[in-house]
Amino acid sequence: MVGRGRDGTLVGALEVFGAVRPRLFGIAYRMLGSVAEAEDVVQEAWLRWQQTDRSQVRDPTGFLVTTTSRLALNAATSARARRELYPGQWLPEPVDTAADPTLRAERTESLELAVLLLLERLTPAERAVYVLREAFDYPFRRIGEVLDVSEAYARQLGRRARTHLLQQRRARVAHADHDRLLRAILAAARSGELTRLEELLAETATSYADGGGIVRAAPAPIVGRDNVARYLRGLVRKFGHDVSLEIVESNGQAAIRASRSATTVALLAIEASPAGIERVLIILNPQKLARFPHYPRARG
């Protein structure tokens, strides 16, 4: 019988659920961009797993993935309405993939903060198909079963999602070039040679800042190399000299963490193309930074 362990049915159910839980969280987090909301979805999936007649479940992993995906799809629909009322700009909540490598065990591009931000512009159904296909390599036939749509419609949603993202993104750079640009930002901020920042930015660079209505941040995206450079210079000066800056790993990429008195006060991530830094994402909302570690996880 599926789900019956040596110590009883609940123990067996927990063993099965625990084995697949990292994948469930990965699906929910990529679809929602929020750790708390993803954990709520996974918890609801666990409750449904407990209440299910598991003796009738031939494929526990498939059952749990389907349940989680449908719950996350519903949650994404309601989250979109809430985010229309979000104070200022909304950015995804960062996760420390150095501390939890199971998050990046699958394809990591769909985990990057810049990609999660773009996924917010898709419909919940398009986002679900993109996550299941691009991050977890599910075939469209299986995606259709999970979302209760035809395989043909799942393919159509996947094409829409990829087309939209390609229209919004420029050519990517290698990880080494991404890290080089990020370290150059860090060096300029540490040395005070902030004029160097402008040289690192693409002409069409855009900066996003999320203060959550708690910390003062730009209320709308800042567009253009000169404008973004001025904003970054002002932000560095605002933090002052009592802030520690270091490179950490967030969402499978190098990022810059600013901390004061062992508390993370900002996290800066970038998306880069051969033209330079295209997007700068600055998370200032203390509620989103509260889960991020307050100890060094430097990548060197």
C-alpha cells in the first residue's frame, strides 16, 4: 500500500512527501516568487496528501506535483490581484541557494530573480507551463494532465510564454561575465569611485527597487544608463560607510548583500547582456530580506 510506513500510515505518508518536497517547493516558489506563499502551497499539498486514500494512488510523485501545481496556479491568480495594490515596485523574494542547493538542482535560469520578475508578466497558466517545462523538463503531454488542459493547448501556452520572455530579454552572458560585472559594481561601491558604475551599464539599463512601503525606494522603474548610475550612486551614499558589502549566492547567481549590525538591509542582483548590465534589482523590503541569512556566504 502506498504511503504506509512501519510506524503507521502517517509516517509512510511523510516519507513519501518528504522525498518530493524540494521539487514541490521549487515549483511553487518559481510560480509565486514568494517563500511564504510557496510554503503555504506546499503545506496545503501536504494536508491534501494526508486526507487522500493513498492506497489508490499509483504515482505519489505525480499526484503531489499535480496537486501543488494546481494550488500554485490558483495562488498565482489571487497574488496578481494583491500585487496591484503593492506599495511601489514588487520584486521576487530572494532565496539563499548556497544554503539550500536542492533549489538549484533543476535548471537554474528559471530561478533567477530577473526571470522571476518577467514571469510575473505572464498569465498564471503560461507561467505554470513555463516552470514545469523549462525548470523541470516535463513533457507537454504531462503538463496538460497536470493543468487539466490538452497537450496542444499546453504547447500553445508554452510558446506564448517563451515568445514573451524572448521579447523582454537580450542575449545572456556567461556566468563568468555576469560575476565580473557584479564584482566591478562591488569594487566601485567599496572604493567610492562611483563614476565607474556608468561604464558597466547598458544604454537601456533599468533599475527596480522594492521597499515594500517600509523602506524608501524608487516608486517606479528607473530607465537609462545615466539615470540608473545616478540612482545607484545615491543609494551607495545613503547607506554610508557602516554598511558591509559582500558577494553572496541568491537564486543560483552571485548577488551583492549589504548588511549592518549582522542584518541584511539590501540585496542587489543584476541581469547582463554583451552590452552591459541590463537590469538592476534591489530588494530593500526588510520582510523579504528577513529569511535571507545574516551570515557570510561569500563566493570569493
